[in-house]
Amino acid sequence: MSPPGPRTPAPTSSPLASSFATSLSIWGWGSLAVVLFLVTFGLFSIFYFAFYILCFVGGGFVVTLLFGKSNSEKYLEQCEHSFLPCTSVGIPKCIEEMKREARPIKIDRRLTGANIIDEPLQQVIQFSLRDYVQYWYYTLSDDESFLLEIRQALQYALVQFSARSKETDWQPYFTTRLVDDFGTHLRVFRKAQQRIAEKGDQMKDQAEELVDTFFEVEVEMEKEVCRDLVCTSPKDEEGFLRDLCEVLLYILLPPGDFQNKIMRYFVREILSRGILLPLINQLSDPDYINQYVIWMIRDSNCNYEAFMNIIKLSDNIGELEAVKDKASEELQYLRSLDTAGDDINTIKNQINSLLYVIKVCDSRIQRLQSGKEIDTVKLAANFGKLCTVPLDHILVDNVALQFFMDYMQQTGGQAHLFFWMTVEGYRVTAQQQLEVLQSRQKDGKHQTNQTKGLLRAAAFGVYEQYLSEKASPRVNIDDNLVAKLAETLNHEDPTPEIFDDIQRKVYELMLRDERFYPSFKQNVLYVRMLAELDMLKDPSFRGSDDGEGESFNGSPTGSINLSLDDLSNVPSDETVQLHAYISDTVYADYDPYAVAGVCNDHGKTYALYAITVHRRNPNSEETWKTYRRYSDFHDFHMRITEQFENLANILKLPGKKTFNNMDREFLEKRKKDLNAYLQLLLNPEMMKASPALAHYVYDFLENKAYSKGKGDFARKVPPLIQKTYSDPDHCRVAAPIDDNVDDNIPLRVMLLLMDEVFDLKERNQWLRRNIKNLLQQLIRATYGDTINRKIVDHVDWMTSPEQVADAVKRFRDAFWPNGILAETVPRRDKAIRMRTRVAGKTKLLEVMPDELKHIIGAETTRKGILRVFEMFQHTQLNKRMVYVFLERFLETLFPQNKFHELFNKLHSRSKQMQRYKQRLHSTQAPSLQKR
């Protein structure tokens, strides 16, 4: 049997084939299932199935979330009770209170204690909250508790403000501080105008330059504060008002309310931006002020002459163009009218007047644009055909007399004029005293000896001051008349006519002597006198229509460029030249003049200064030495500074020294100082400015013993014209007021205003004294001795509840007419504003009484009124004045809160103040380095 062969393996399937067979069977069964599902349930069953699946998954997710949240809350609650302390009772209670309905808050509507004031004040508060808070607050919340809290804070502040006001004495504020601040503001403006005029440049923006110069002068006068930033920068102004209101809220609100910043900021913004800022802007608007001026003097009718004077004097092209346009418009209307009969003559006259106005406006505009503008008041018009004012009229007219007095002082003839005036006063006084004496004698009263003794003393005083050998200066008159007068005074009773003969001689001397009245008529002061008397003809609008080619028609020069200031610079005769210097100092216990026959001082020790003098004439030359003591220099200085007031600010005599005044080092220093004094005195410009000064200098330097007439007699007699030694440029207005004026409130106020408005302090002090006496008589005649009481009563009336309520109502009606917030008034057209300016100036000039012009002069009155009006035409300067009044008001209301220091700090960022401190530091630095 054969062995078996190898077994052949059975065929098997590969893994790939098996997997393929498996997937094929799955797809087959799946497809079968789908087909069967679709056949059984339909095509839409797929969507139902998907929706069921989503619902199942979502439901599971929600169940899981809720289960986890509940478990988490349980766990946190367990942790809170396990680890944290118990909750306080206050928090749930506060939550419970907040959930309750808010109860109404009761508001006490009493503010000042006077119902007549409280009612309009409450309306102002209500309107302020409605228009500044509620209109936006209700868009955020309906809860009114915040609004009520703001209202309560405002009312509390007003209650505190009212209580302070009742405790304040307002009389000094209204009668002293207010007037002083206004006068100081006007003085700063006047000084700024003078600086602009001194520069002499035709600047493109003169208004801006004037504002800058104004604040420069303010910081120089105030020295501690300057308000330029507040008045010129709106951003700084708003910041200043915010800071000020916050300080006021700190003072007036309770501490708890002030610490509430949100409410404090709201109240601060309402006060600063809602009330104060609009009010200050309105009060500072020049157009508003002009309209108010016109309304104040609405009962006065405009005068055609005053209107034409304003046009002729206007230096504002905008004003002239506005008037010209309005005149042209009226002219067209009149020409379009169809009239006949009597009306045509009236219309023709109106047309001619309008044509003249247009012509004047055109002439002024062309003159201003061409730079040939001429101040007709300062122009010596028709210099060869001036009006002649007789001397007797000059001596009885206050305005004319002051110019003649200035001229007589320049020529050294003031003694004659003062003597004439003193005799006039003596005559009136003597007549009154004798009439009183006669009436008393009729009544059986005898005071004859006492009255005659007073008259004799007065007559002797006049004689000693002007006619005796000791008089300085002495009236040069016939010695026989003087001797006869002395004989009469010694042996007879004085009469009102005792000086008549000599007074007539003095009058004739002043009338006929070429040095006095005849020369005065050829002097520039005479032309200025005519201008003040309104007797100087106006040449501006004769000749050509274009404003060019006018001449004086008789003037020696025939040129319109010769002004009064130019006339004052005519060179004088300088044929005599005088030079002197102190060559040596003599220490002596003897008097060198004893050799010359002059008595010595009986061995008294003093120092003498040897002065070498050279005098040169056209035909000769002299040299001599004279000796003077320091007391001689002092006496001479007193004499010339009294006669020539302008020298007091130029010449400075070395001061006295009581002890060690014979020390050689001191005497050498004094010698140098006296030498400098002499050289300044003998300066040709100085002698030219005061021609009469040469007589005093020659007398002092002459080789003879010096007669101390001033020391023996005149020092005991007060000068006729009192001088003021205050520096008006660097002090407030009220600083130099006379002590005897302070008790008389209206006199003080009127003098302050007249000094600054009409610049009286820069003029003849005799005029100012006469004005003061006239005002005293006027006030006494009008009100008697009860004027101060009447003014105090008037201040009480101004601060009475009725007047305060009236002011609050006017404020309410101005800002909320008919209970509705007033819209911002659109700025009026420039032409209308310019015509309002012209109307305001015309009204002011028209309302000025003629008596004032007769007292201080027509030109001075016109310049003063126009200066005040021009001051109110600058918004920045008006704001400065309003803020000054506000600052003084708060300083008066809160005297214990140091508001003065606060305002200095608030204004410390002023650029002008910083520049002033830098200039001050730079000037002080060299002196500190020397030390």
C-alpha cells in the first residue's frame, strides 16, 4: 500500500473580504430598516424623529441644571451658616424702608421773615429747578427726594444769607466803598487813556490796547490784585464763579449738606452758570448800559445842537456811518412824499437838516480815515480874531479866573491878583459884619469893640500879607498910597472901603501892564479859556466839503496844525545865562557878613556853603561868590514850591538832620546834594517852563545877605491855595480826601465824583476849593444840617423789604417773563448799537446843567461826561467794575471770612500781576545785591 500524499488545505476567505461582507450586511439591513420605516411611517417621519431626539437631549440638560443649582444653593447656605457671622438687623430694616412708599417732605417756605420777599424768591427757586434740573432729571428717575433736597439746601443758604444781611450796616458800603470803587475805576481808565495818548501811535485795534493798558494801570494802583483773566477769558471767568459759589456754599450750608458732593455741584452750577454769569453778562453789555442811560433820562428831549456837537467830536467811524445811513434813509423817505402847501416848507427844512448831517458825517469820516483828524477844541481857531473878554468879566467868572490865575503865577504877578481877590472878600465880610452890628445896636445889644477889633485884625492881616515890607511876594504899588493906608489903619476904624484906592491901582496895573492882561490875551491859556467858556469858534466845517484845506482865516501861521500844545512850546528869550555851583564849605562860629556890616548870630556854630555864580549878558560877564546856610536853601525851597506848585514834584531838597549835623562827612554829602539841586534848578528847560522863577533865583544868588521873609512871616500865614501832597497815580480815590469832608456824606461823594470825572485835582486848587464851598452852600441850603440823616434814611429805604422784594421781582421778570425762561436775546445790529451810542451821548450832554458849565467850564464838562460814557463802552472794563462791586459786597456781608485774601488768591494767576511782580523783582534785585 502506498503512503499517503500531502493534504491539500481547504480554501479560506481573506480578512478584507470578511470585513467587506460584514459592512455589506450592515448597510443592507440598515437600508432595509429605512425602507421599511419610510414605507410604514411616511417621508415626514424623519423630522418627527429628529425632533423627539432633540427634546430628549434638551430635557436631560434642563434636569441636570436645575438639580445642580438646587444642590449649589443648599451648599452655599450651609457654608454661610457655618462660617459667616449673623446678618445685622439694620440692613433688612433699610431694605424694608426702601420698599415702602416715599412720604411727602414738608418744606418751610419762610426765607427772610418777610412774606413780600419770600414769595418771589420761592418762584425764582422753583423756576431755577424746573429749567435747570427737572427737565433732564425726570428722564433718569421719578424720585423727587433729590430735587427736594436741592431745594432745601437753596432755602437754607438763603435763610443764612438773609440773616447776615440784616446784621450788616449797609450805609458805609453805599456811601463810601461803592463811590470809592467807581471813582478808582474811572481814575484807572483816565490814566490808561493818557498812556495811550502819550504813545501817539495809530494802532489798528486801539480798543484792545486800551484794555491791556487799563489792567496794567490797575495792577500798579492795586498792587495786590489784577482782574484781567476774569474779565477777558470766559473759561477763567466760569472757574472764578464756580470757586466763589463753592466758598459761599461752604459758609451758608450746614456741614452735612456741603459734604454731599453731588448736590453741592448741582447747586454750584445753578448759581454760577444759571444766575450769576447771565446777570453779569447783561450788566456788562455796553448796549444794555446805553439803553438804560437813555431810559433813565427819557424825559429829556434831544437837542439838535448837542447832537451836532457829538457828531463833530465823534472819533468812531462806526457811529458816523450808522448816523449817515439812517439820515440817508430818512432823506429818501422825505423825498418820496407827495406834499403840497405848508407841509412842503417843513419837509424842505428837514431835508436840508439831513443833508447837513450827512455832510458833517462825510467830512468827519474822511478826516479820520486820512489821519488828519483835528481836535477842534484844542485848536487855536481864528487866532487873530479871538473874542475879547474884558478883565472885569474875567475877575468875576470862576472859569475864566482860574486861567488868568495860572497865567499870573507863571509871570510872577500872582500877588496882585490875590490881593485884588482878598480885598473883594474883605469888603463883603466887612459889610456883612457892620450890617449885623447896626441891627444889634438897634436892638440894644452892644458889641461894637469886639466887631471892630475883628475887622481891624482882618485889615492888618491883608496889609501884612501883601503890602508891608515883610510881604513875600509884595504888591508893587505907589509907596504914598501904602503909607496913607498904614496911617489910616493905625488911627482910624477900618471900613469896607479902606483898600479901594489901592485895589483900583492894582486893577489898572493888571489891565495896562504888558506883562499881565495884554500878554494874557496872546497866550495859549487865553485860547483855552475861550474854549471852556464855549466862545471858541469851530472852524472844522467851513471851506471845502471834503474836510481839507481849512485855515485860521487870520492866524499868524495860517496852518491848521498849530494846536494849543504846540503854542506852549514857543522859545523864550535866553539872552541872560546864569551858572552857579557850590565851590566850598566853610565851618565857622562867626558870620562872614559881619565884615560887610551885617549882624552875626552871636557865636552860634553853623556851616556856610560858598556858591560861585557866573552871569553872562550879551555885553558883559560877571562872577561873584555868595554864602548861604542850609536854612537859607530850605527857606528858598519853600518859597518857590509854594509859588510854582509843579516844582514840588521835581525839586527835592536834601533832608534835615537834628544830631551830628556838623559832621564833615555829612556836610560833604549835603554839599553834593545841594549842588545837584542847584544844577537842576538852573536847567534852561526849568527856567523856560517857569519864566517868573528867574526873579527868585537871582535874588537868592545875589551877593547880599539873604532875607528870610518866608521864615519870619509867611510861614505863619497859611497859603491862599492849599496844596495836596498825595500821589494820585498810585493810590485809591478815597485815600487823599480831606478829613473835614468825611463827615459830610453828600459833599464827600460829590467831590470824589467831580474830582475824577472832570479831573479837578490836576487843575487849579483854587477852583477846587471854590467848588467845595459852593457844594457845601448848595447842600446846606437844600437840606440844612439833616442831610446825613436823610442819606442814612435813604439807605435804609433802599434795603427795606419793599425795595428788596421789588428788586427780586425785576430779576424774576427779566429772566422768566410770564413764568417762562427767557430766550437769549439776539445781539442787535451794529448800526442800531452805534446809533444808540450817539443817542446816549447826546442825552448825557443835554442833561448837564448850564450852571455846571459856568463853574468848571464847558469844555471840561464835555470832556468829563464823554470820558465817563466812553468808559462804559468796553465789555471787559464793565465786567471789572461789576466784579469789584461784587467783591466789596461780599467783604461787607462776611467781614469775618477774609474775603479780601481769598480774592487775591483767586486772581493770583493774572498775567499782568505776574509781569508786575517780575518788574518789581528786577528793580529790587540790584539794591539787594548792593546790600
